Amino acid sequence: MAPHPDTVADIVSDFLAEQRDRTPEELQHYVLDFETLWERKLWHQLTNQLIEFFNLPGSAPVRLDFYKGFILKFADKINQLKLVDLALKAATQCKDNQERLTFMEAVVKKVDHEESQDALVFATIAVARVKLDLNDLDGARKDLDKAERILDKFDSVETIVHAAFYGANADYYQAKADFGSYYRNALLYLACIDIKQLSEKERRSRAYDLSIAALVSTSIYNFGELLLHPILDAVSQREEDKWLRELLFAFNRGDLAAYDVLSGHINSNPLLAQHSRQLREKIYLAALTEAVFRRPPHDRAMTFDTIAAETKVKPDEIEHLIMKALSLGLLRGTIDQVDEVAHINWVQPKVLDMKQIENMRQRLQDWDSSVNQLGNWIETVGQDVWAA
């Protein structure tokens, strides 16, 4: 049986009076505001005031008590997404991950209603994240899959929910060493947030992990989205990490010479050292696509000898290299095994650095010049036709 309204009011009043004495002096005015807003049933304003209070570091010791002793008294009257947000902030004060898991599972049950599916997703993702901390990867995957199924039914949802999903998904794939999936989800997470809200340490860590994942992934061969993202600037903040940014750009332009100079740093990272052979193959593929890209579309029939000279790959390995590039979708075309010629008709687009843009500018100038020459020739040869 539910307690009588007067009893609830007395309980809340006594609770707030007790908490006012426990709360740091500079925050006590918030508790007075809570009581006023509670009495007037201004739930929206009360929710926002609580979020503001919970965001203050000084509120940390009392967040759990406020959630259990106060917020749950009117939890069904407020925005359920904001309820989960408050619960997440309170959960940071649980003594360990096991207590946090129990706490968040109760929150999931609390918001599991047809009209609050966005809050259910938000809370389910939070449970998955705690399971990741407990190294329960299978349990985390089940929760993330459940959240994704619900998300797919929404026409739109708050950005904070998508950010939480992609962030947790990225952490899961990083724990599973699935670098391609981590890379894609981490970039989607960054697309959902303002990176200025991340601490300098978080930005540097995220940029470093993304860079490593891009390099060692067996499915990522185009780093354009990362190279254009402002998060990459964080890698350059420490002198000892600047080489990593330079290595990414070397791969992007297929620069074998720069790779050889920078490869001495590879052993400084265990993952790169472990994938050193794969990195060498990757730079050969990058050199091949760059060699094709530099050529005009009408001059992309390349002999194996030409490719060997451009990529520094042994002649007997050229056919395998081209087939690898074709199978990965980096190039399209055919191979004439008899004449040892690759006929390329398409190369995967990519982000260009200033040197590559200059090369394209030169090609456009050459094309403009050839068009003018053709126009002059037609005008000279066809004078009688024009006159007629």
C-alpha cells in the first residue's frame, strides 16, 4: 500500500532537512530550492536543478542518498531520460562495479515502459558499460544488441543516447581487439559529442587509440575521416607521439620513403610491432593506389615492371599485390597475366594533402593545355568547313 501523501511530504521534508546539514555550505541553497520546488510540484524545474546540483563535484558524497531518498519519490513524474542521467551520476558513488551493476539494473526496470524506450536504451547501455568494466563481454554484447534493436525503431532520439551507444560499442570492440569496428564506432561517438568537452588527456588517448586502430585494422585502408577530424591534433601535443600523425599521412599518400624513416618508431607500440608485416603490406597497397591516382585516367595501363618500380615490391609479388587491391575494393580493373599489364579504370577516392593537391592542379593544367591545343588544331584544319 502506498504511503499517505502527508506521510510522503513529511518523509521528504525530514530527508531534505537532514541532507541540508550534510551538504557543503556553498551548496545548501540548492537543498532549500529542492524543497520549494517539491512543495510546488514544479517537476521540470526541480529536475533541472537536480542535474545542475549533481554536476557539481561537491555533491558527489550525497548523490546516492539524494537519488534513493528523494528522487525516487517522484521518479515517475519527470522526464525519464533525465532520470537515467541523474542515476548515472549517482552511480559514480557506488563502492564497486558489482554494486553499480545492481543499482543500474534496478534503473533499467524502473524505466522499462512503452513511453520511455529512449530512457530504457540509455539505462541498458549503462548496464553494458558496467559489464565491460567487470570483463563480462558476452553480457555487455547482449545488452548492446538489445539497445541497438530498440534504437533502430526510432525515427529520432536524443544525441546523448547515440553517443552513449557508440561509446560503449567502441569500448566493447576495443576489448575484443576488433580494430575496424572500434575505429568506426569511435568516430561515430566523436560525431555525437563536442570534443571540447573531453579533457586533454581523454582527447589524446582517443586520438592515439584511433590512430593505432586505423593502422592495424585489416578492413581500414582509407584514413580520410580521421585525418580530417580535429581529434587528430591531440596526437601532436606530446613530442613523443608526433611521429604517429606523420605515419598516418605517410600511409595516406603512399609515401614509402617517409614510412621507412618513421618505421623505427613502430616497436614503441606493442600492437604496431605485432602487426609490422601487415603494415608493410598496407604501405605497399597505399603506394600502388597512389601511383594509379597520379596517372591521368587515359594512362592507367601499368606494366608489372612499372608497378614494381613505383612500389618497391618484388616483381614476383606484383600480381598478388594487384589482386589484393582489387579484392579490397581499392582499385577496379583487370590483369593481363600474359603481357603482365594491369588495366585500372577506377581508384578509391581519398583525402589529399597539399603535395597531392599540387599534383592534381598540374594535371588539370595539362588537361586545359591539351584541350586548347585540340581546339587550335580543329580551328586550323577545319577553316574551310567553318567558312562553308
